[in-house]
Amino acid sequence: MPTRTPLRAGRLTLVVALILAACTLPASPAGTEPRPAPASAAAPLPPDDFYVPPSPLPDARPGDVIRSRKVEPGTPAPRALADTWQVMYRSTDALGRPHAATATVLVPKGGTPAARPVVGWGPGTQGPAFRCTPSRMIAKGALYEQWVINAMLRAGYAVAVPDYEGYRPGPKTTYMVGKSLGPALIDAVRAAQRMPATGLSAEAPVAFRGYSQGGGAALWAGQFQPDYAPELNLKGIVAGGVPADLMEVALPLNGRPGSGFLFYALIGLDHAYPELRFGDVLNDTGRAMVADLEAGGCALEMINKYGGKSLSAYVTRSPLVDAPWVARYTENTLGAGPKINVPVLQYHATQDALVEPNQAEALHRQYCAQGVPLTWKTYDTTGRPPVADHLWPIQAADAQALTYLADRFANRPANPNC
């Protein structure tokens, strides 16, 4: 039975409050940094036109920079720790087509940037609306995972945080589509390395890290990297709360507190694959739900407005067994495709009500069978309420995750437990 790591006072409560309210950041551990100001006191959001892709897109390689600008994050810790840029870069969508994505790049102040490792951090679920864009959340001071990024900056790592595909005015986000998530994370790292202003090296050691949606992005990036970005000096991956099998994750959410995440995943798949035609099975209530979420829906709305609702209330029939849907969510199941060639730390909550634990266990076993040097860790969340049971392990695993990254960057041997 896993041993629980005691939480610093107040952090988990505040993390849960943020993902519910999307308005403040979690408290920091005692002795590290003061609690940042609420978002209303943070710097104003940047102009929206930065996020509008040029048309036509410039002829460029994946990861090439289209535009960038220096910004000041909306909370004091990252302002003190790092120089920060927003960047638009060329990436690749789930159908293999070029598109423009955006990201935030943070480089610790002082020292020699070219000597710094680079971590591609995959953010967790923010929501389908443009106001939920991770880079805008960082600018506003409302990214609920900012404390994780700050810890990596303190460790001396540059951090690239993708917004993923489709965050722009009139958003068309491709939530939970691994074939879009993986390239977005890889190309955010490439863009960070190719921006002259950052001073980062193209040969720098790289790691991918993330939790929940971001954990999936980290592993998708690991699977894509051998063929898509063989030039990256990839050293390791840390991935927690991973939604590996979309159907196995989706079905238990229907009608439960996380049902809004199910609806968002269907919207994301529909944006990635036009042949799915989700709109054809939506009723009037369903069309209103999609419009409402894309107009302003972040984590608060997904949980409070749409938690506990059944998909049947929004559709004339379920599309989940239709052949085109089956084909697309099957090809976006982790574990197939190129083998991950670097050490992996994968972890999960035993009683995770948002991301089904058994499918994560199945992924870990599949990776082990493939010969991936994987370390598997579980955290007992028996008795914790939904949302808290999903979020708690990111705090519990933080020290191990940082040690794991340090060991990979130092070229120390991993100790897989397959």
C-alpha cells in the first residue's frame, strides 16, 4: 500500500479551489514564496491579436518561431525567477497538417542560458474558451500549476509551456487528441531553443513533464519524438494522472462530477477530425452547451455547470460507437506507435474519479512489455473527494519528479521497476 506524503498546509485546498474557481493560485509551501496576488490585481491580459495566426502560414519547419514578445507574468514569483516570452510557432495537427500554436517560455534569470536544460511542461485541463488559454492564465496570474513551473525554474531549468492547438479568438481546441498534443509540446521546446532572445541551446538536454492532460501530452511527445524530432536531446519523461485510453476514461465520467470533461473531449475530437460531425447528433440543448463552453467555459463551468449531467441530455443519439469515432479515439490511445526510448516516471492515484486508474495501469504494463525503462508509482487516494483525489498526487509526487529530472539531466542510471 503506498505511503501518503503529508501536504503542506493549505496547498491542496487552494489548488482544488482554483480549478473550481479559476481565479487564484495555490498557496506555496512554507518558506518558499508568498501567496501571489489574486488575478484581479495581476497584469492585464495581452491583446488578443497576438493569438491570431497569419494567413497564409509562413513556410517553416515544425518548431520555427512565427512571432514572439516578452511578457511579465501576473504573479511575483515567476517575475522574479525568470525572463518570460509568449511565442507563436509552427506545429502539426492530428491530420499531419501545419498550423500555428502558442506557448510561454520561461528562462531562469542569471547564469548561462545555453547551459540550462529545457523542460516541456504540458499543462492540465484549462477549458475550451479563449480566456482559458494557458499562456493567458500565466499572464493573468491564474495558472493553477504555476507552483510546479516555479519549482522547475528554481532548479535551474528553462520551461516551455504550450497552449496546445486551437487557442485563439473563436477557439477550436483539440482537447485530449494525442496526435495534436504530442507535436504541440515538442514544438514548444523547439521554439524555445530557436528563439535567439532566450539564449537556449539546440543541444540542451530536454525532458517532458505533465499531469492529467499534460501527462498525456508528455507521453505522446515521447512516442512522437524518435520520428518527429530525433534531433532533441531527450533525457526522460515524468507523466502523472495520464488519460491513456480515451474511451476507458470517458465512459466512467458520464453523469458523474467529471462529465463536463467528457463533453469537452468530444468537442476536441470533433475539432481535430471534421468527419466526426458532432453537431449532427447534438440537440438544441447540446448546441447551447457547446456554444456556452466555447464562449466562456473554463474549469469552473465544466465542473459546476456540467458536472453530473448525462450525455443523453445533449444528443439525439450517442456517437461513441459510430465507426468514425471508434477509429479516431482508438488511434489516439497511448501505447501504440514508436517505442519511447528514454526513462519514464509514470504515476497515478489509486482512486482517481476523473482519470480511470485501471487504464493507466494497463498503459504502464504495455510500456514495460515494450521494453520502456519505466518507473511506476501509485498514490493512495482512498476517501478523498472527486477532483481532490485526482489532483493530490501532483503535490505528493513533486519531490520525486524533481529528483527524477535532476538524475536524468545528470545522466545517472534510471531504476525502472517493470
